[in-house]
Amino acid sequence: MNADPFSYLTKYSITSESRVEWDEVCNFIPGISTVTNLVDIIQKLALFFKKESVIAEDSYYTLLDQKSFLDCALLMIPVIGNIWIGRQHSKSRALAAVRKDGWNLGYFHKKFQNDKEIVLAAVRKNGTALKYASENLRNDRKIVLAAVRQDGTALKYASENLRNDTEIVLAAVGQNGRALQYASENLRNDTEIV
């Protein structure tokens, strides 16, 4: 007898990867997520009896292993659970995307372009991603400093106020001398900076 209760699925070409995709899609459909997450909870309990090597080899079992019981329980509450999970996953996906390439910030909704954690991760990867930050965050000293340390020319996208900040302009010019053109006129004529 086969120990895998899902072995019959391979007969119908349902791969582990397709089960992962299906499970993730179902998390966002009210009603259906109730049923699929009840099944997920039962399957998570069955994972206690599986060897770690078997779990690691199968992407679906890995997903179940990593999915928290709290997430499963919340997703059993139609609509409210779907919204909560959607918000959590959206932010984590935005963070993952900007950590790969800061310019990805430009593809996300304005709420993420105004999220300090996401914008900071983006400008640390690519300073000029500051271009896509909200006006409020382009005036945030910590974010702008991180951006110009990564790429001095990011000073171009900083607020007028911060383009007149000696420490920020020095950091920008130290990283890339061409950044001087984006400093305030007052600082472009400052002998300490030039």
C-alpha cells in the first residue's frame, strides 16, 4: 500500500506544483478557501507523521509545512480571512520583488510606494528607485540617505528640502560626483561640498 494519500493524483497529471498553485489561488476565493483550508489543516496534522526528507522533496508538502495553522484558521472565515491573507501576502511579495530589483517599486500600488519598509528595501537595492517613492517618503531623511549612499544621483528625486541638506548632499556627491547637479543652488556654491 502506498503511504502517500495523494498518489492517485499523479495518475491524472496533477503535480505537486499545480497543487501549490491551486492552494494559493483558493486562499483568495471566499467560501472555497474555507473548504481548502479545512483540508490543509487536516493535511498539516498528517505531516507530523511524515519524514522531513519527504516533506522537503515535495513542494506541496513544503507549502503545507510552512503555512501556519493561524493562516489556515483565518482563511476558513469567508471574506475577512481572504482580505487579511491578501494584505499580508501582498506586502511580502512587494518586499521580495524590491529586494530583487529596487525598480520594481514602480509597478506597485501607491500604498506600497508610501510604505517605509518597502521603499527602504527598494532604495537599498537601487537608489534611483526613490523616483517611485511617495512625496512623503522622498522627504524622509533615512530613506533619502540610504538612496544616495547606494546611488548618488538618486538625489535628483529627493525633496527640495533634503537637496539642501549638507549631510545628504555630501553622501550623494561622495558616492557619485555628478550628483552635485541635483543639490540646491546654495549647496552647489558651498566650498565644503565642492
